[in-house]
Amino acid sequence: MSIVITGANGKLGSLILKQLLQKVSSDQIVACVRDLEKAKDLLEQGIEVRLCDYDKPETLDQAFAGASKLLLISSSNQDDTIRLRQHAHVIEAAKKSQVGQLLFTSFAFPEHDSISTSHLYMATEHAILTTGIPYTFLRNSLYTDFVGVLGLNAAIDTGELRISPGEWSFNTVTREDLAKGIAAVLAEGDHQNKTYELTASRPWTFDDLAAALSEMSGKPIVLREDADIQNWIYGFLRKINTTSTSTDLEKLIGGPVTPLKESIKPFITTI
Ligand SMILES: NC(=O)c1ccc[n+]([C@@H]2O[C@H](COP(=O)([O-])OP(=O)(O)OC[C@H]3O[C@@H](n4cnc5c(N)ncnc54)[C@H](OP(=O)(O)O)[C@@H]3O)[C@@H](O)[C@H]2O)c1
């Protein structure tokens, strides 16, 4: 059995490898990277490292050779049309290499979103379906990291968390939780032809966030709705589904996801 993972030098890829190494031996894992120099630590852990560049289809056949499971981590290119072509290269190579199962880090509840990125994710899922290869769609929620642009440190300083008015609720989870769930799918035998919505099972709200900040800082933080707030993130959040939830991730990791207070700690620098 050989589990081949693309984007292995990336943030999510690294966390998946860390989790996977707790479940299977390193000689069962192949890390595919764009830059071999950056993968020295993987080699030191006994993981085979192969070159894989989504823009260079000639690198992909050898990268995926012998894969019983291939995990495609979605490209980080900023242009969704380019990403579509990159993913198509990977999918074609997966078919040529006769991989046993193709797993893809898609996006949670994309059907009614109005951003090009969600179309990219759905198009990639459909392209995978054209191959007839057994698939697993690992639809990741928005990372909880988005809280990093909400002004949490300023909220602690001023006692006010300024937000755009609206009925907000969030199904987000951390990369670490996603990595745990994805590693479980990679290590376990089944999960063929399944789609998992890897989100929180209960949404959190801005009230929860203000409460977490109050608890962490030891002083009251109140919410203040501000219709004039200038922050690009709200335009983005309005166009995606941040509210639908699923128990898929909790089932895969065998317990609850990381609590909000713990998840936002990396973004608090003022206490
Ligand atoms: N759910 C969310 O909230 C969210 C947020 C941001 C991104 N994403 C998506 O999730 C993916 C994983 O997230 P992440 O945090 O791990 O991002 P990341 O740290 O930027 O990792 C992206 C990985 O993709 C690799 N990559 C990019 N272009 C490539 C190419 N042409 N050929 C081969 N590999 C290529 C990168 O290689 P290098 O290491 O060589 O750069 C990197 O390893 C992202 O790529 C993006 O599609 C999701």
C-alpha cells in the first residue's frame, strides 16, 4: 500500500503527514512536492519524496506511480482558471497511473456559493468523477484562521469587537482538525465513493467569539455592529456557506473538534 500526498510541503499537507505517521509506517507514504530542497525533513523521517508540479504534467506520472491512494491537495494558485487546469493535469495523470483511489481536499457545502473558487472545487470533483477512479471528496470548511483578519487584538485593546451587521454563524474548524480527519480517511480501508463535509458539528457565533476573547483577556469585550466597517472578509463570507454543519469530521476524528478559545489562540498577540 502506498499513500501519495501532493502539496506535502504546505501547511495542511505537513499536518496531514504528521497525523498519518501516527497511524501508518513511513515506508507506506510518498510525499509529492514542488521543491525537493524544502522536503529534507520528510526524507529524514523515512518518507519517500517525489517531485510533483501541477504545471508540469511530465512530473506527475512518476510521482503517482504505484499509488493505492492519491490525495490531491488543492492548488494554492490565486487564479481559479489556472487551478482548474492544474487539477486536470493531476487527474489525468492519476488515471494514467491507475491509482487505486483519488482523494481531494474540496470545499464544504459549495453548491450555492457565489465565488469562482467554489465552482473550481465542484468542477474538480466532477472531473474526478469522469475518471471512474474510486474517489473521496474531503470538503474542508473555511479554516478558522479567518479570525486573524477580524481585529481580535484591537478588540482586546478597546473592549469592542467591531463586526458587520448580520446573522452570522460559522462552521469553521482548524487545519489541525481537518488534518486529523483526512489522515484517518487515508489510513483506514474504506471511504470509497464518499463525500465528507468536514465542518464543525455546531456553528459558533460572534457572541461566542466575544465571550472567548473576554475569558482569555480577563476583561469584558462587547460586540459592536458597524455598517461602515471596511473589511474585505465580510464580502467574502457573505458569498459562501458558513452556516451548514455536519458531524462527518467528529465521526472521523472520534471526538469533538478543537474549542473556539483554543483555535483562536495563535491569533492573539496582545496577552
Ligand atoms: N479551507 C480554507 O479555508 C482554505 C484556505 C486557504 C487555502 N485553501 C486551499 O487548501 C489548500 C491547502 O491549504 P494550505 O493551508 O496547506 O496551503 P499552503 O500552505 O499554501 O499549501 C499549498 C500547497 O500546494 C502546493 N502547490 C501550489 N502550487 C503547486 C503546483 N503548481 N504544483 C504542485 N504543488 C503546488 C504548494 O507547494 P509549495 O510548498 O512548493 O509552495 C503547497 O505545498 C490550498 O492550496 C488551497 O487550495 C483552503
